Amino acid sequence: MRYHLRTALARVRELFRGRDRMAAEQQEEFALHIEMETAENVRRGMTEADARRAALVRFGGAQRYHEETIEARGIASVDNIVRDARFALRRVRRAPGFSAAVTITLGIGLGVAVGIGSIVYGVLLRDLPYDRPDQLVRVGFLTNGAAPGDDVHPSVTYYHFALSSRSFSALSEYIISEDYNLTDGDTPERVTIASISPNTLTMLGARPILGSLLEQGDTSYSNPRSAILISERLWRRRYGADPSIISRRLEINRGSRRVVGVLPASFAYPAPSVDIFYPATVPVKQPQISARGYVVVGRLRDGVTPATAAAELNALLPRISDRFPTITREMLERSGARVSVTPLKAATVAPVRPQLILLGVLVGVVLLIATTNVVNLFLLRTERGSQETAIALSLGASRLALTQRFVIEGVVLGLASTVVALPAAALALSTKFGFTEREIPRLHEVSFTPSTIALVVACAVVLGGAMGLIGLTRTGLSGLFDRLRAARSTPSRAWRRAQDGLVAFQVAIALLLLVATGLLGRSFWNLHNAKIGFEPGQAMTFQVSLPWGEDGYVSYAKSASFHARFVDRLTALPGVTSVAIASRIPLAGHGRTASLDLQSGDDQSRGSVQAPGNCVTANYFSTMGIPLRAGRTFQSGDLRGAPAVILSERLATRIFGTSDVVGRIVNALVQNEPPRPFTVVGIVGDVRSERIEDGEVPMLYFPLQRDVDGLGEEARPVPVRPMDVQYVVRGAQLPSPVTLQHVLKEMDHRVPATSIASYADLFANATARVRLTMLLIAVAGVSALLLAVIGVYSVVAYAVSGRVREFSIRLALGAAPGRIGGMVFGDGFKLVTLGMVAGLAAAFGATRFLRALLYEVEPTSAVEFAVATALLILVTLVATFVPARRAARIPPATVLRGD
Amino acid sequence: MAKPTSNEQVLQGTLDLLILKTLSLAPMHGWGLTHRIEQLSQDVLQVGQGSIYPALVRLEQRGWIDTEWRVTENSRRAKYYRLTTAGRRALGQELASWNRFVGAVGLVLAAEADA
């Protein structure tokens, strides 16, 4: 090995030394030799002329040795590359079918593989784009019964840890909110806000492209700076990259703020969609551990591991009671409070890891299928051309030259495949298969770059060369004599075994992917037909956020009257039959509301139950098609006394142990305050709220009335402010976005309608994740099936064509045609069975990795396994039957004519 | 090709060994090498003079010999060949294998007809 390496290096070195110079040195050396020999001859007594002639004769043909020496240096083979490439191109042109098949198969496989591979690498493996990313960790706060992935902190634990912990050089927090509107200028705009602790910026090494960063003192409400940072994107989009933006006050529906700096687009923390960065305040005046929402990220000190940091924080946790006596140790213990410390990268990508690993496996499979098929084509072709090769060899072509010719042919085909591979990779990376960073974190960091092109080309060259080499193993480099003799009889055994192996392998992969497609297909079907508890049908939705502040809509009365007027305007539009409002609507993926702590008003022995509160209009249930199970919907006067609430069936059962609770009292518990009583007036069906696969979410509904039922302007009858709400509009003709914006602008120019969507779209989005994964696997599965069928067919057909002579002799000797057909069929089917057994075993072991994506289907569901196997048997039967029938129909006279 | 007279053609495959051995005595240029081999073999072995150069290139590529342009005693520029450490090791191996070969041939030739 080292020897080959050195030889190769020597050749490369000499290549650079320049051929001319080398030739000149050689000539000089030879000339000296002849001169010295001449001198020697003269010394022996020859005449000058004779001596020189004798020297030349003895040396032999100088030109020949010159060439041999050059050959020994390996320069000739480098020289021949150009000639071989030309030869390869000629061969490629001569076999357009073969070349096209190889180019397209390899191109698609390579393009898709590089595309998906770049995504998987960029999201799962590449370092986060910050200074010393290995030191960044996400600090989670976990309690019993919290949803997986819900590890956000209450303000007090962050405050406590930031002051007491020694493991971190910085501990930061943020909250993202999507219900802020920019109200300056002509058109209001919904913006995404990140409230961050100012040390976030120094911790991550952010540098403003304009102005300065936030300061520690900015977190105080009384600070007259009222500073914010804006993103480069917002600065360019809304303010035309105007440098005078610094120190300008922006009108925001929660009060005006002053811009102190612009952060570059490359700073995509905590999410690339963030438009404005607020300095976060950490309120600890009323310490609570149930009001949570702070995402805590820290930078570990040198030498501190996540495990030691977690140990320190968990030890610090009980001492929070020393700082905040209202939070007792007993409370912490009862809720099972504990802290987790995870590397930031792992924490960021955790939710999508199973899908991405699946995608990564798909990359491998796609590339594997493409390469095995191309290798098969190559093998088939070299086998056909093996006589040609044998003749070339016997005429004295060197093996090195032959190897070179094969490799170069492979490389030329590989390079040709980049014509397909590059657009395929570019397409994969620009569409990202329809995913956005909403579904896959860090996806915005992935794009089609020059290095992608380099990767595609490098892979194409290596794969092409490797395939040429594999093709070479089939040439007559060994057993030349056998090959010449065996000219047209049975293919060699090793060759057939290699091909059989490849085909069995393809059958196995095809089966595995078919099973996976089946499982995901049924999941999708189940999701699509899941009882979601409402009627998505003909409806549109949009979000409306009302401005805060003195001339805003902070009170219930003001919000309610705005909504009432807007509903009236909308209902007056032609074609609209009903307009309903809710703080959150199912499957919208936004408009999340805080959880409430609820308890039965007459039976306090039962514990409290957490559920989200939703402020809705009386017609919400009929508009959404949510069935009323008992009692009534809201009506005028419901806000007086103990205000009316409606419970979903599941919530009623959780709080009271029964759903027959109309007329009973439910208490909303707020720490350090007396419980607030509400009267249950109705029970409605449960709905799937967040994602369909998460199941039904218990929900408490508060009334959103047209006014406050005479309770006074500042009354707060329900604990949810109806300021950020979703509208649902039904009717034969739905208003256009332009109409909506127009009507809103007439009512209050600061209020935009955002997230306008049809309910059908929301529903499609909710099933998109499973649908897309299913599609990807189905594409891979169907192409694997197709390739396996082609593989089975070509192997069997090839075996038949190689045995024509044998078959015709057998037939001539009286064998029944059926027996011959059966023999071929049996051979082919043995192959398929082998692949099928391997595929079933692999599928049995591998499908459990799909569990995260399956919905109400077991990973080893017998139906999917049986159907996939049956399908595969059916198509491979056809693939073997066709050549078998041909074998049975060989006319016995063929042998007399042939060869 | 130079016709063998009463002399022996160098046996195929032994040229490398002869070159390595001769160079182990002293670095020298191509003509010197052929001359020295003939001299040492008392003119029995005739090296195909031109064929020594391809062999030298092969050995150089294997890293067994090094080259260097130097000035001869008659003040001519000439390419000198010198044995490397790897070459010295290779010479030992080649020698051992040659000796084994010669011994084996000797054994065969010395065999006497059995009854």
C-alpha cells in the first residue's frame, strides 16, 4: 500500500516537473552515456567514427529506451487519460440507452441524496452558528405531568439560578410572542417578538449592523430609553434600510418603543422569524411556579459538563424557598420539580430527530438503489463486452491501461450524471420538500451553496470511478483463456452469484419500504378520518390582535364592543352566514392561551386540574359544528354573579368525575388569591386542538359577550382577555383578505387581520407531516419495487439467453416445454424468496423506528406485512413468468442454427 | 539489441539485484554502472546498456535509489544514482531470495539418478 502511494506520488511529482524538462534530462543522460562508451572504445583503440557507431549499437535504439523509460515513469498513462476519455465518450454515444439509464438513475439518486443529506447534516450534525457552541446548553424546568418538550421556566427559577448558580458564565432567557402589531405608517403589520435577557446578545456574540445592543438596565419598565432592537429583515422590508431608524420610536400596539440597534439577518436566534427584540423583564413580585414560559439557555463555564451543571441546579432548586418563602419546599416536591441541562443543539433538534434519521436512512436507500441498479447495468454491459476486452488483452493491451479505461468510462458517466444531479439537489434544497423551520428547527441554515456543487461533483466522480472498477472485476483480467473459449455459452458462476445477490438485496429493500409505506399510509388514513370533534368544511379563519395602551382595548368591555361591531360588519357582507370568535381554535397552531388551575366548587377533596381557557362567542359551537351535549350555550347576562362557563366533556369528567354537572360551580385557583367561582351552564364535545395525533384536549370556555352585561367599563369578569382572537367565518361566499383589511382599517387603522387561511388548509397542514413522510417513503418504495422487478426480470432473462443452447438440446431430446419453463421460473423465484425473507426480517426489526410517525397503527401490523409481501410476490411472478415462457418456447432447431 | 557474443545475457529479473548491489558499493552514473557490472563479472555479464535506464527509473519510483545531478571527474554534468536506506533493505531481501534460488537450483542439479 505504502509502495503504491509512493509510486503514485512520484508520478504526480514528475507530472508537475514537466514532460519536456524530463525528456531533455533523459536525452542528456543518454548522450553522456554514449559519449563515455565512445571514449572507452577509443581508449581500446578504435577510430573515433567506429567507436561511436559501436557505442550506439551497444546502447540499442535510443528512441525505444527513451519511450520505455518514459513509460516506466507512468507518464504515458497520464497522457492516455485524454485519449481514454475520448474513447469513453464515443462508447457513451454508441450506447445511448445504457448511458441515459445510468446518467438518469445515478443523477436522481445522487441529487436527492446530496439534497436530503445536506438537510440532515445541516440540522442534526453541524455546529450551531455561535461562538463556542459546545458550551451552550438549554436548561429545562420539568414538573410531573408536563407535556414532553414543555421544559420552560417560571420567572422565579430563572431569577434564582441566574443569581446563585456558578456553573454558567451566562444564563439567559427568552419568550417569543406572535401577537404584537406594528401600528405606524399606513398598514399595520403583525410582527414576531422575542423578549430576551440582554446578556443573550453578549453570550452568543451578536454584533449589531447599526446602533448598539440592549443593556442590562433596559429591562426596567421605568427606563426612559424603552429600547428595542429590530432585525435586518424588518429594517429592510418596512423601513427601506433607512439608517436614521436608530433612535426612532416605533408605534406598537403594546406601546411605543425606541430602536437602539439593528441585528444582522445572520443572527437567527431564538428563531429566524423574530422581527423585534425586547429587553425581557423577569417579574418576581408575585412569585409563582405554575406561571411558566421562559426558555432558559446558558453558557457553561470552561470545564463544566451538562451533568455537573444539572447536579448543581438540582441542589440549588429547594433553596428557592429561602429567596421566595411563598414557594414552599413541599410545593416543589409535590409537583416533582427538577432541572435538566441538555446541549443546545440536541435540545433544538430533539423534536425532529426521528424524522430526520428516517430521512437520512432514505438517503442511503435511494443512493443504494440507484447504485445497485447502475452497477447491475455496468455488469451486464461488461459481460457483453468481455470478449472485446479479452481480445484487447491478448493483443497486448496492458492491464493498467485497461483499468484506466474502465475507470475513466465510469468517471465520464458519473460526470454526465451531474447534469441531472445538480438540478435535483438544487430543487431538493430550495423546496426543502415543503418543510419550513416551523417544522424543522435550523432549516433556514441549510441552502444550496458552491460546496454543494463540489460535493455533487466529487460524489459523481468517486461513484462513477468505483462503478468502473466494479465493472472491471468482470473483465477478462483473469481467466482470459476460459473467456475466449466460453464465448457464448453460460455466464460464469461468480458473475451470476454477484447479480443474484444484488437482485435479492433489491427485493429485500423494496419489501422493507413497501411495508413502511403501508404503515404510514394507514396512519395518514387514520389521521384523516380521526374524530376531530368539529366540522372543518367551508370556513375561513383569521387572527385579530387589538392594541394595548391608553387608547387601546385592554378592558373586556372595549374588546367586546370592538368585536361586536366587527362581527356585525362581517355578517352584513353578502354570502356570510355566521361569524364566531374564540381565543384559540383547533388546529390553527397559534393563539395559545395560558392554562388555568381548576377545581370542583363543591367537592374540594378532588385535586385541581390544568386546562386552557378559551373565550368564545355564543355561536362558536354551532359555527364550528361542536355538539352541545347538555345545558345551553352562552346568553346575555352570563357575566353577572359567578360568570357562566361551558366545559368540554373530558374536562367535566376530570374535574367532577362525571359529565352531568350543569349548574354546578367550578373554581379557578390563582396562587395567593381567593378562588374565583364560575357556573357551569353547558357541556360540549371534545375537540383535537393542537395536532390531530395529540388527541382531544380538555377545554374550558368563557363567554365573549357583546358587552359586559352592565358590570362597568373596567370589569374583568373572566381571566382571559379577548384581545388576541381568532375569527371563524362560514358562508357560501367568504370575504376576500382585501375586504377584511379594508373593513378593519375603517374601524381602527392599527388593527390588521393576520394568518388568513381556509379551514381546509389548516386541516391539510395538520396532517402534512405524516403525509409528507409517507410520500417520501412511498416514492422510495415504489422506485425500489420497480428496480427490483427490472432486476429480477433482467437476471432471469439473461440466464435464459445464456442457456438457449442447453434448452434447445433438452427440447430436442424430448423434454416437455412446461418443465423447461418451470425450471427457469423456479430459479427466478428462489431469488425472490431469498430477498423476501431478508426483507421481512429487516422490516420486522426496522419499522419500530417509525413509531414516532405512526398513528393508531402497530409497527408490526400483520396487514401491512401481508399486503406488501403479496404485492411483491405478484409483480415478481410476472417478472419471472415472461422469460420463463420464452424459454419454454425456444424452437429446438435453434441449436442447429446457432454458433 | 546488442547481440550476445561469448558473453551471457543478464538473466531477466536479476538486473535489479545487480544494480542495487553495484550501487551499494558507491554512487555512480548510468554508464559507470553498466561498465562496473561488466567489470565485476569479469566481462561475463553483458548489460543491455540502454535497458539499464528503465530499470533505474523503476527502482527510483520504488524509493530504493535516489538521483542527483553532479559533475564527473572530467567536469561533465551527469546524473548519479545512490542507494537509499529502503534500497539497502531491499538489497538484503533480494540477495536472500537469490541465494535461496541458486541453492535450490544447485540442489536439483546435484541430484543423482536413483535406481
